Amino acid sequence: MKYNFENIVQGLGEGFAIFNFQESFVFANDEACKIFDVETDKLCGRSLEDFIDEIEWLKILKETKERKEGKSNTYELAIISEKNERKILLVTASPEYDHTGKIVRTVAVFRDITRRINEREQLKNLNIELEELHQQLFSQTLETELKSNKIEKFSQELQEHKLKIDHAYEILNKSITYAK
């Protein structure tokens, strides 16, 4: 069975691109264009540098060096889309070889994981808040327990004083009765 390469690449549901070693898009599927917020077929010829800051550019240069050495990697990359939206991509990049075995380009498959990263950050912040609330509740419970213990001790002391007063009253009544 013969497969149509373009149909497979377009139907991936993932961004798929081929880059030259100057980090320009040689090929990009429709999903890649969507991720970068660029019209279909308008990504080819553009440099990846147009979509990233200096720190990410240095990361890309390091990754390209790895590709030239024949290594494949998976890493996160922050981009700024054409619509000026910050997105985090999960990228798997591999070297592409020509018929002589020479590495000629980079092939990358990527997906937008921004929402997952943001949700992870929100969950982390909620866990911090939950831990703080737990500590506050523990402190308040401890304080309430201490107050309760003090009230119980005070109640016991009052009970003891009442017994002494009752005993004194009983003796006083006996004395008055005896004196009559």
C-alpha cells in the first residue's frame, strides 16, 4: 500500500516542519501554521528567529548543533506567535539525511502545550495555597484546643472551689444548728 506523504503530514494533528541549518522553515504543515498563527503556506521561508527571544534562540542554536551531530531531542520551546501570543511548544527534532548519509536538515514535530503548562502552574499555586490554608487551620485548631484546655482547667478549678464552698457552707450550717 502506497501512502501519500502530504496527506499523512497534514493529518497528523501536530505541527510538522522541516528547517534548514539557518533555522528557516523549508516546509510546514497546516497545523504548524496554525500554531504560529500564520496563514497556510506563509511559514515557509520565514526564520524561526522571528518567533523567539534571545534566550530561546540560544537554545535553538544548541539544539541545531545536536542535530548536526546526528542527535534527536525533545524539548520545550517558547515562541511568540504572529498574533503576539506567547506559546510553549513541545518539540521533537531529528536530523534528516540525504542519500549519501549527510545530515542536511532538521525535521520537527511539535504541539502547543501552553494550556497544559498554565494548568500545571495553576495547580502548583493552588497546592501552595492549600498548604498555607492547612497550616492556618492547624494553628487555629491548636489554638482552639489550648483555649478549650484552659476553659476545662478553669471549669475544674471552679468546681473544686464550689465543693470547698459547699463544704464550708455545710460546716457553717452544722455550726449554726449546733449553736441553737
